[in-house]
Amino acid sequence: MARRAKRRRIEPPERVTVKLGDMTQEGATTARDGDRDLVIDCGIPGETAVVELDREERGRFYGRVVDVLDHSPDRIDAPCPYFGECGGCQWQHVSYERQLAMKREIVAEKLHEVGGFGEPPVSPTLGAENPWGYRNHIRFTAKPRGEIGFVQRGTHRFLRIDECLIADPWINQALPKLQGKGSGMHQVAIRLGVKTGDILIHPDVSEIDPSLPPTQTHYYEELLGCRFRISAASFFQTNTPQAERLISLVRERLDPQPGETLADAYAGVGTFAVILAPLVSRVIAIEESAAAVDDAMVNIAACPNVQYYRGKVEDVLPTLDERIDCLILDPPRIGAHPAAIDAVLKSRPSRIAYVSCDPATLARDLRLLAGAYDLLDVTPVDMFPQTHHIECVATLRRDPASRGSGF
């Protein structure tokens, strides 16, 4: 049985003055205080700041900036009154232009350190037209006394929230109708179809406020003119406008052609499969989640050239006899299973678009593909403004000199 990491609260919190170093993938800055390694929230690299340390874990000390002595020109006033306490946003104190630059820098660093790429081809981050009010899916915590909110930074303590500045305006309009009335509920999840106006709220809160829609099994959203059913248990991107930009980027970089077969691995509810189906002869989609596949069966009803397989990519992909011309890999945060990477190398598609929500696991998997494929580009797409989360689209082409690991 794995041992839990040793964690110690520092009581009372300790204040020290330090020079802030690099930004971590988790959105904090590093620093040194004598022989101690520090991880500091609410900072910007290069600043000199007074920081308050409140806990120690695995020999590292964690805290936050409480006073900036030498400001970065990119520091701004965070507009949210909960910033610094709420665990949802990490970068509201950083100008949006610098946020985009930092995300590119983090991706390049991971490709170098984890992937072993000397000069990784990382393009500028595709920023959001509106970096506020973009989240179409919010999951609130409900307390026994009825309050609705989130979890405080670095703790399990509850934080009441009356407005979330990155949530869609409709969600913020619904929040006051629920605030103080969530007794008996553990969580309240609200999902919104930005293009359709469809609402999915779980659990049923229509008795609390009749103006809120009763719970249903699914809702609908549209991307690039295509309509998708999404059930409560199915994943769907939380930023609709940026999801459309990401799909358009994959379409452009993969360049699917008539007569080709496209494989969509980790296909979810079928967003890539449905949108790209008219461009190719056949789409083979692979998805493990039963709920997502059920949704996909509805979503592909008008796409006779799409075939879905329910199962793990590492189990299904090696069994396919068809030639695969181009491939989309869109795995969860943990990245692709090693057996899935082996199957990709044996199937030898000429082009790959790898969509990732974690630069470290992306770098790890690209390193495994690098012997058979040339990495042409990695473009970060900012699906999550004001946070440290980074989505990327990596474009690979098969190296003509390589015969692949299966030969």
C-alpha cells in the first residue's frame, strides 16, 4: 500500500523575502530561501516579493505572495474577490498576453526536459477572444447548511462563491437562485449548450427554483455547425469558442483527403469524427466510455462512413486490418497507454494530430513517436484562460526513412 506524502501545516505561517524564479506547470513560481525549495502562488517570474509559507510537503515549502517589492510589468489587479483563496484560477494577476507566453514557454520546457527535443517547434499560443465568462460547465460544492461554492486553495475547506468570473453568464445568473438552498446535496453541476441554449443541471433543482429547468439525461451543443448530444457522464470541452478553434486547427494540420481512412482514437462523443467525416472515405472511432459511445451513436446517425468501436485504444487499434492514413490521438491527462503508442507505430499512419491537455505526458509520448515521425509543430490552444491548464495540438508526419517498429 502506497504511503501518504508527509504534509505539515506551518503555524503560524512564516514570512520571507525572495526572488521568484521559473513558473511551474501547476501555475506557481519557484524560489529559494537558503537551502529550502519554495513553491509560491500569485507570483510572476523575476519579481521580488514577501511570501507567506503555510505548509511543507515532501521537503518543499508552499505559500503565496503577500507583498510585491519589485513588480513585473505584467502584473495586474485580479478582478475576482476570491482570487488567491479559490483554487480554480492561478493567473488572474498576470496580463493575458503574458499568460499566453508563459503557456508556450511551459510547453517548450516540457518538450525539452521530458521529450528530449533540443529545439522544439512550439508555435505561439492561440488565445481566446474573451478570456472571461467562457466556462460552459461548472461543478459547485454544496454544504449541509445550503451554501454553494468551491474548495479553497491548498486545503479541503469550503469557500462560498456568489459569482465566478470565468463561468458563462447564464451560470452566474443561476447561482443566486441556488445559493443558500443546497442543503442535502453534495455537489451541483451545471452544463450549458452555449450555441443551443440547452441546460443540464444535476441533481434536480427545479423544486428549489421553478425557473431552473428540471434534470434531464443529456443536453445538446453545436460545434462548427454540427450538433452533439452530451450526457451527464460524458466529457465535452468547457470552452465552446476555443473548442471550435482547436477542431479547426486539427483539420488544417491533419489535412484529411477524399479516399483516405481517418482513425479517431479516444473519440469521446464524436466531435472530430462527425466534423471530419465529410472530408474522408471512412472514419474509425475508438472510445472506452459507454456513456460517450451511447451519445456518439446519436451524433453519427447522419454519418454513414463513421464506424465506432467501444474499447480501449490499446486493445482495439492493433486488431484493425484497414490501412490508416491519418490519426487523431486525444487521450486523457495521463496520456496514451504505451501499448497504444506501439499500435500507432505498427499501423503507420502518414500523419498524426495529437491533442493533449498535459504538456508533460504529451512530451513523453512524442518522444516515443519521434523515431518514426517528424514533429512538425506543437501549438498551445488556450482553452482555460486565467488558469495554468494547457491544451496542445501536436502535428507529426511519418519519417520516410523509418520503416516503423512493426517491420
